Amino acid sequence: MTGLLSRRSLLAGSVALAAAGGVAGVADLARAASIDRTNTSGQLRIGYLPITDAAPLLIAHAARLYQPGVVSSAKPVLFRSWASLAEAFVTRQVDAVHMLMPMAIQLRFALGSAVRVLAWNHTNGSALTVAPNVTDIGQLAGTQVAIPFWWSIHNIILQELLRAHDLVPVVRQSASRSARTVELIVMSPSDMVPALANRSIGGYVVADPFNAMAQVRKIGRIQTFLGDVWRDHACCVVLAHEDLIENRPQAAGSLVNSIVLAQQRINDNRPAAARALSTGGYLPQPLPAIETALTYNPKDYRLAHPDWQPQRLGYQPFPFPSFTRRLVEAMHDTVVDGDRRFLDRLDPAVAHSQLVHDSFVRAALDAHGGAASFGIPSDLTRTEEVQPL
């Protein structure tokens, strides 16, 4: 897509920016623009949300894994909402981001933005967190549950989970206990913890460390890790503009290589990664919440599929085609507040090849221990396992 996307067009298929980030989103954009909107240096600028999903991009900076002259040495730019991060990306105020996989699909196929997924940033790492008095998912009937964005894996998996418990997700409609409906609302992740604390919502589904935050502050409890519904699903992916691949393939390859190295570093020492994220000022949450998110003890939770290790935030880079296909199929069944007509034109069988460019991540894997170093199949194929219980 050429030219700039307006805020209105960017948020097609979503709620107003105020609901998805509000004034914080405007401040985010102003800060990003003040750095170097025209990017005269030619160095890639990184944007992120303050969640543990972004850890590979952040640890790569903290550990100086980015190749000098390729990625800016300046600290990655923090945004408070997915809407503001996406807008900054498509208007080229930042050049590479971690982005919700369904939102990347929306940007590519609904808004026509020439974007490409270069790698997965992580797997799992999200949960449904509920008020302490909620002991069963069925008790969410008649309540509001917050999600971070309409086109998010959080919304998609939550709805599969709700339907499995005979609950009906609704939008712009008051929830009814008798009708067993749950009203979904979009909320910035940073607003979810206080909203749960004051009981204005019955729960939220989001990335960590916001689930760990509720646990550490004792204002909520983790009901279900989303990895216990969809095994090793991708939440956030590394997104770049297509012209980076076309015009600067070496830079794109270097970026992916650095991310792969950062993922390995995190996996080698998670407590150390948590400290770097905290003391380095990359994540604003307290260290206990960040460290908890990276090191959940499975014995502390009731898991439907303990062999899946659903509590484990995984860091591996390869974007499996089977996931993209199953994700597009799931998007067809997901209730959102916005335009979903693009799905009628989107073939799940070809979406992956049109969205994902995996040659750089394949090269990085070959250079750093192969698939085995991340515990993924050597033939780089898998079968999706989705079992909402």
C-alpha cells in the first residue's frame, strides 16, 4: 500500500482509538515522530508494547546483538496500545515491530498494507485472568471480559473457550447471565489490571506480564493459559515492510538473525532475561511479575494438557504454515466489532505464502543450531492442536 493510512482506516474493524489506547496512543505517536520520522539514518527503528512477548526485540538491544549500522542503537520505542503501534508502523515512524498475528493479517489483507511476517517472536505467553471469586469459566456469564484488540489471538482463543463452555460472546450488547452471554470490550493492556481490581470487569485475556501482575498483586487469578487451548500458538510476530525485503535483504536478514540469537539467550537464562527487561527499563512492570511470567511453575496451576507446557512462554522463530491456515479459519468464526468482509476474499490455503517470508529465519536457524536448538520438528512442519476444555 502506498501513502499513509488514516487513523480511521487503520482502525477499520476495531473500536475507536480512545477505547484501544486513548490519549496514550497520541503521545506514543508524537514521541515516535520526534525521534526521526524520515529516518535519514537508514537504520531500522524498533517499536514494541511493554509485554514479555516483545522480549526478543528488547534483549537483542540490551545484549547488543543488533548489527551496528543496521538497527538503531537507540532504545526501542514503547507504545501503549496495539492501535498506536500499528499506526506508527504503517506510517513508517518505526520500521520493525512485534505485532499480533491476526492484526498482521488484517493489515495485509483488509487494509492492503505491504507488510511481511519475517519470523515468530514467541509462542504462548497469554492467559485468561479472572476475578478471585470466579472459579469456573461459566461464572463469566453476565460479565464483561476485556481483550487487547479485536483481531488478536486473545480474542480468537477466548471465543473458542467461551463456546466450549456454552457461553456466547457478544459485542455492543449488555451481557446477560440468563442468556449466558459475555460482553467483549477492547482495553489497553495497562488498563486491565486496575479494571479487574475495581471489579468493573469479570476478567481479561492478554499477554504477560499483566496476568502475572494480577497474581502478584492478589487482585485476580489465572484461570486458563491460552496455550492450554491452542498448543504453542503464535501470538506476536516480527513484522516489517515488504520493501525492506526487496531493497535491503541483508538488513532484513541481519534483523532476524539478531532476534534468533536473542531468543536463544532468553531460553538459556530466563531469570537473567527478566532482570535485563526490568533493570534496563524496557518493561515498566515490577521484576517479580516479569520473572513470574517467564518462569511459571506448572505445579501451581490446574492444566488441561500438562504435556503441552501451556504455562511456558516459548521463544522460537519459525512461522509454521499450518498455524497461519488454522488461524485464518478461526478468524472466520470470531465475533468482532468492525468490517470482516476481507475474510470472504481470503483463502486460508494461500494466506501464508502471501504474508510470510521465511527465508531469513531458515538461514538464521541453519546458522545457530538448527530446529533442534529450539525443540521444533526438523522438517519444520507440524499439526495444529486446538482443544478448548
